[in-house]
Amino acid sequence: MQDDGELHVVTGAFGYSGRYIAERLLRAGHRVRTLTNSPDREHPFGDRVDVHPFNFDDPARISASLEGAAVLYNTYWVRFNHSDFQYSRAVENTRVLFAAACRAGVSRVVHVSITNPSEESALEYFRGKALLERELRESGLSYAILRPAVLFGREDILINNIAWVLRHLPVFGIFGAGHYRLQPIHVDDFADLAVAQGVERADRIIDAIGPETLSYRELVKELARTIGVWRPIMSVPPQLGYLTGSLLGRVLGDVLITRDEVEGLMQGLLATESEPAGRIELSAWALENAHTLGRRYATELGRRRNRRVAYASAR
């Protein structure tokens, strides 16, 4: 690892968005350290990234890991409740992280949230994100809060697995009419935004949305057309759709869809009226990657259980 340059800390630099952020920081000549639960995961950085475990149960050690850092980029979160991880624990762990950043004198925090978080939400995902936004705003730290709707890119799960279902099942069921909107942002655009906000000092909250707004039905139809398959797209009651997704997830040994994701989609929480923060269109990217999109199923639990294999090839 290089000895000069400003120190920037990225949580989960061997994961998805964190890896793209770390790549940009290294290209800019910064020293990069990661806090991670997967110190042995394959990654492209060689010895250029200093690796520290999270140590959420030892706040003093987290503070020591953050000493001298100019910026902390926090991508840490969990997608759903599971026997091995919980939203509530992710909230408490992030609070520990923010407190450690305060003690260590970190100059800036770039924090990943979600579009339309609310402390009054019945959805634990969106409620937890809102609680952490308030925690950061009240911490005294300089901050940028980025609110992506859906990330897409080579290692993504949601868009890839929609394409996988289209390739492998004879029919595609959507929840209700499917008119609820999404504004996906490419992980390259998101990482560029995160790094740009790292050098700022004004407190910011940014809806990190892409340039295209698609209804869920339009998204599925576009992906089917792009990968060259024809499937009937059927509206199904949300409960039946969730049950079908749950059963398919069991067959695959994964969690394909969650209640919070279904409800969040149908409540329109993955779209805003803000100006786009990204420039890469999902439709154009999907066309460029049609030959590989959805060829392999991307498993969330597989990535968490196998903490040695890189995301791009994890199953």
C-alpha cells in the first residue's frame, strides 16, 4: 500500500459499490483502507488497500481504524432480516461506526441511504435508513447522504435476477399492475458521485437516481426484449407474487424477493422527482451486456456465506 496521499476509508471495499468507490480513490492517488467482514474475499487491489475488520463489538478498535482518515464512505447495510443478520443490528452497528468516526476526527462521511426513507415507514428497511440519516445529521460530522433507488452494473443482483427469471421461467409475474416507477443508477455513476462528495464539505442529501424512469412493467418488458426472450407478463396479487418468489428462493437456496421490497416498489418509494445524478441509461447498458445478463443467478446469501469468492463469480 502506498505511504503518501490522503487516507480514505471505505466500508466493504471488496463488495459491490464499495469496490467501485475504492477503485476511484486509488486512481486519484489516495491511500485506501477498508473495514470489512470479508477480509479474505478475492479482489483486484493487491496490497494497495489496507484491510481492517469491522470490530463493531470493540468501538475503540474501530476508532483506531479510522484515525487519520479524511473521509469515510459507508456502504454497510443488510438487504433483509435473516438468522445471521438483522436490520436492527445493522442500525446499531452503523451507530457505533458514526460514533467512532466522531472520536477519530474524520472530516467527512459519505453515507449510502435509500430513496424516500421515513422514520414513520412501516417498512423496516426504509425506517432504519431514516433513523441513520438523522443519527448522522445530528452527529456534528460533515456529511453527504446519497439516496440511490436501485444500483445496476456487472455484479448487481436485482436487474440480473429479473433477466435470469425471464430466461428460465415460462411466465413472469409482476405485483399488481406494475405501474410503480424505478430510477436505477449505474454503479459507475454512483461511485463517481460518492467520490465527488468526499471532497466537498457542505452537508448534502442527494437523490442518487439515474437518467431513466421506468415502470416496473416497462423494465421487465425492456429486459425481455433486450435479451431476446418472449414471456407472458402477468399481473398477480402481491401476496401471491411474494409467495411464488419465496418458494423459488427456497429452491435456489436464497432470498429472491422480500416483503419490504415488494411494498417499497408498490408504494413508489424507488422514484423521486429530483434531477438525475447519473448519466448511464439502464436500457443502453442492458443492450451492451445482453449476452451475459441473467445467464447466471446472483445469490445474496451465497455472497454472505462464501466470503472468499469475488462478487462477480460468487454463487
